[in-house]
Amino acid sequence: DFSTENLASPFMFLNTLTPKFYVALTGTSSLISGLILIFEWWYFRKYGTSFIEQVSVSHLRPLLGGVDNNSSNNSNSSNGDSDSNRQSVSECKVWRNPLNLFRGAEYNRYTWVTGREPLTYYDMNLSAQDHQTFFTCDSDHLRPADAIMQKAWRERNPQARISAAHEALEINEIRSRVEVPLIASSTIWEIKLLPKCATAYILLAEEEATTIAEAEKLFKQALKAGDGCYRRSQQLQHHGSQYEAQHRRDTNVLVYIKRRLAMCARRLGRTREAVKMMRDLMKEFPLLSMFNIHENLLEALLELQAYADVQAVLAKYDDISLPKSATICYTAALLKARAVSDKFSPEAASRRGLSTAEMNAVEAIHRAVEFNPHVPKYLLEMKSLILPPEHILKRGDSEAIAYAFFHLAHWKRVEGALNLLHCTWEGTFRMIPYPLEKGHLFYPYPICTETADRELLPSFHEVSVYPKKELPFFILFTAGLCSFTAMLALLTHQFPELMGVFAKAFLSTLFAPLNFVMEKVESILPSSLWHQLTRI
């Protein structure tokens, strides 16, 4: 009857299909799933998540009622959310790199040679904010040169910043008459030069100088100007809040100049002179820990192989009450590894066990790796180095690059240290199987490091991710679908008749339950009613 004819029509259509149709169908399916797989893989490598999964969570969950549950609990969880937000902000705090390079003499030279930009816009924007915080104050508008420099630090164009610095120096070349008579009731007036603008010299040394020697000359001129401003403002700092702010700015400028001069001496091979300058600076301004000058000092002392002095600095700064860094943790591990690394053998250690000194060295390495798990791959040269950024995220890939860039040579100089690191560093991960939930010696590893490091590091660098993310389900699914449909297309093309038989058998099996149900329904319902339903 009519219902039987309707049920038989799909099978008649399937029987008329040729093998070419199946080849086209499976080939098209394989092509589409392949394109989806390529896009998913690219998106995962770039952003660390699945595009399909992200769209599903952000768009489908609200439609399924996910927002209602959150909104109903919003009043109860507002305090907890604010606490977690504060925690994530503190975890993702970005720090000024204490060993940052010079833009003109180092970063720009890299760009000229390779054509690549080593600094991201986000990193340079953070530096601009630092410069405005350290090198400006509210009274700058009273002095023409400082007013120009206040605008220069906000300028994005490097050439415009350099031109503004030259303009600030030219203004200070103009002589001014100071209305103070040299002899009482006389008409003889004192003529003197306005003080040089120290911040203008800083900008030129950082960005215009193409060599470290040129930068050092400009910093020495900045030191003369900055020292004079510092002494004048020191005498007036108690005369009001405006003078106090100006003295604080002049202090920051002077400390910055002296620190950069010490770094110039270190770059030019005058390491002992650099160490003396850093020690003097730390004694003169002991409260200014925000510059982390002790990390510069540790690196210079390691270059001199003055390990006893390095241990003395660590004894002061590797304290439980002070913030840690990769430099602190890995330098402590290097010193302990140095005591045993020259005679260390993994075969001998497995036979007789670790001695007390070897155990201390291994524990120090585990401590360092837990703090920053990205460093060992750079020290063991399993991952290529790039120029360090101007800002780093503690425990992140950016800090690992900044540390290894300067300290790899010190590890190589200690015989057997890298071998000991190679044999022991991966054991750390067995102690902390769930690093995002619970730490061992430190707080759990921050979740936000990957996102912040992608902002700080250039796009040509492959950001190190910890813990290693598993491939999302949709990438595995599309990969399997693409492979399966491609295999079907190939088999159908090679064996069209055989695959046609298989396809018809598969479709017949697929529709068999439907046929059974339809026959039962037809036998139960009256024929007239069934005829009316099929017409509808």
C-alpha cells in the first residue's frame, strides 16, 4: 500500500547511488574535517584552548541556563570572587627585569640584524608607565625641560622621544639671569647655567646610543646632572609635600643612573668596578629594594667566581620573609651543586645512594624547579633562547629566559653542574603531581602565567607552558574523523563495488530498527488512520 511505498522509496534511492557518489561524499567530509582540524590546531597553539570548546562554553552555556545558576549564587559568592580576583592579580604581577638590556645598544641592534622586534607593545607600554612613575613628579610643569620630558615619556614614537630629549637639553643651554645681586645695592647680577636635565640624558643613553660605550658616556653626564638635583632637593625635602615628591623623583633618577652605569661597566668587562658600584649603591640606598640590585650583584659575583661572596648575598636575600626569584633559587642550587657535581655519577648514586651533600644539592634543584619549572630547558639547551624582555613574570617563561640568558655561562663554568641538573630536575614533578592545586615548598603554580607571558614575549617565540596541556577533545575528534573519512574515500576509490556493497549493507542495518517499528505501527493502527497520517 501507500505506506509501504513511502518506506521503500529511500532504499530505492540508495540502490541507485553509484560508487562515485560515495567517493565524493567521503572525500568532501575528509576535506572539511581536515580544515577544521588545521584551524583548531592553530588556535590551540596560539591561544592555548580549543575554539569549538570556547564557543560552546561562552555561547551555549548561557542558552542552557548556566547564567541563571551563577546569578542565583552571585550574592553569596561575591566576597569569594573578589578574594580570588585579588589573588590572581597578585600572582600575575609583572616585575621590572633587573638585568634588562639597553634598547639602542642591544635591542635595536638585534632588530637591524634580524628584522625582528624583540619587544612587544605590551612590554614597552609597561616601561613607559615605569618611566612616568620613577622620572616625573607633579612640579615638572614649573621647569620647561622637565615638562618636555614628561611628555616625552608618554610618546610612543621612539624618534619623537629622542627629539624631545634633545629639545630639553637645548633649553637648558640658555643662560638665565638670577635676580640676586652679588654686591648689596649694586647692579651687578650673577649669570649661571640652568641645571642639566638628567632624565633627557637617560633617554638618550637608553634609546639613541648604539653602543654600550656611548651609553656609558651619556649616563656619566646624567650622573653629574642628577647628583646636583638630588643634593638640592635633599635640602628642601622637608619644606612641603611638593618638595618631598621632587626629592623622591630625584632619588629614583640617581639610583637608576648609578645602577645602569654599573651595568655598563659589567658589559664592558670591568666586572670588579661594577661590583664595587653595586655594593656602594646598596649601602647608600638600602631601602630601595624595588630595583632588585642584589640580582645584578649576584650575576657579577658569579662572573668573578667569588662564590663565598655569592653565598653571603644569598644569606641576606634568600629569606623566608622576602620574595623569591629564579635568580635566588637557582643560584642557591648552583652553589650546592658545585660542592658535589664534579664527582657526581648517576650510576654510582643508584648503587650506593645519595650522600648528605648530594641530597642537599638535589633538594635545592627541586626547590628551584618548583619555583620556576621553565628554566631547566633553557639551561640544558633543550629550548632556544631569545633576548629577555624588559619585564618578567615571576615563575613564568619570561623570567626563565631572563635568568638563563645571563646565567647559562655560570652553570657551564661549574664542572658537572648541568649534568646533575639533567639527571634530577624532572624528579620535581613527581613530588607535585597536581601543581595547580597544591605546591610543595611554594604556593600552587599560578594559572595565569601563560596568558601574561604571551603578552610579554614576541610572537616568534614558542611560549613554554606548565603544566603541559593535554590536547582538547575536539582536536582529537576532528583528527579521528578526518582520518576515518579519508580512509573511506581511498577505499571507495580503489574498490568501488566492494565498498558499495558494504555501504548498502551498513545503511540497511542502520534503517532495520526503523523498518521494524514502522511495521509494528502499521499493524496496530487502522489502515485509514495510517493513510491520513502519511498524507499529513
